Amino acid sequence: MTTTADYKTLAERASAELANATAEEALRWTAETFGDDFIVASNMQDAVLVDLVTKVKSDVDVLFLETGYHFAETIGTRDAVATVYPDIRIVNAQADQSVAEQDAEYGPKLHERDPGLCCNLRKVVPLRKTLANYSAWVTGVRRVDAPTRANTPIVTWDDRNGLVKINPIAPWTDDEFNDYIAEHGILQNPLVSIGYLSIGCAPCTAKVEPGQDPRSGRWAGQSKTECGLHG
Ligand code: SF4
């Protein structure tokens, strides 16, 4: 039986061996190493990562954090992705409480008063519970996303959640990313075309003016910049 310590050692070795791997090489290694025992995270801003993964394994689990606060367009994109990639299995990770139950316990609009707690209840905890069922997860984090992500490795050990984390497009520039979407006709959330460049929950996502940092539209006006998912 493979233990946590074994996976940690595996991640450390792969981190060095795959430091300069292409996205396809990293994903091929993931599929060969973990089989069905990994999940691919998607915020349904686009289907780039799902498209890349399904080229090496069509029947993967795709994790969507169903916070109860998403734009209708994001839910529509999730459903469209499930149609375009029919072999994938969408795993909707939900909080223990519905939004209404959370409002009853903490008061309405917790996201305005304590977004850290709201994200913890609706994203961090459901993510951790879902990831406990797998030995590895794949994310679409890129180094250009934010200064906090500048050193993101392609393979690493995720100490917080206790599993291997693969970031196959970590080195991609915005041009490489947008070229992939254009060349392969990849599904995108329709909100992107009207100025939402980093899409999260509706109450915490704003449009971004041309030339501004894409993530400036997340928790605009607050000091918070990350959900706490990729720390
Ligand atoms: S992004 Fe906003 S609404 Fe969504 S979980 Fe975090 S604080 Fe709550």
C-alpha cells in the first residue's frame, strides 16, 4: 500500500524531474502514475485544463467548487464543458450548509463582513474533504496569475491537503494561454468577453478595466486576494 510518505517522496522526485516538462508531459506522468486516483480542479472560467487533461485521459474527475454563489454563466459553462467532454465526471464540492442555512447562522452576506470565513466554509473545507478521496490533484494555477504564484512548481507536495499537486500550465504566459484557446476553439465562460478576467463567486467578482491586473476584480476594495485554496 502506498503511504503518504511515499507520495511525498514521489512528489519531491517528480518536482525535480518534471521541472521543465510541457503540460502534456506533466499530465501524461499524472495519468500513468495515479490512474483514476486524481482530480482536476476547474473554476469554469474556461476549459483549457480539461481539454489538455482529456487528451491523455478522457474519463477524469473534474472538481467544481459549487459555492452557491456562482454566476449563471459559470454554471452554464460547467454544464457545457460536461457536454463537450462527455467522458468526464463533474464532482460538485459543496459546503455542509446551503447559503440560506449559512445566512441563518452567521447573518446574510457573510462575504461582505468576513470573506475569509465565507471562503473557508464554502471553498476551503469542501475542497479539503473532496481531495481526501484522491492521491493527487491538477490545477490551472499559472505563475503570471499573481506575485504569490510566481514560483509555482509543475509538481509539488500539497502539505495543507496531504496529496500531490500538479500545475501543468504553471509556466504559460497569457499569450500562450490565449493562443491555446484560439487555436483549439476552447470553451470560455461568456463573462470573459465582457471584461470579467478572473471569475469567482458573483458577489466577490467585478469587471476589470483594460490594462488592469486581471485579479483586481476579485474581492475589489478588500485586502483579500486569494481564496486560500493554493497557499
Ligand atoms: S468568493 Fe465570496 S461568496 Fe465565494 S466563498 Fe469566498 S467570500 Fe464567499
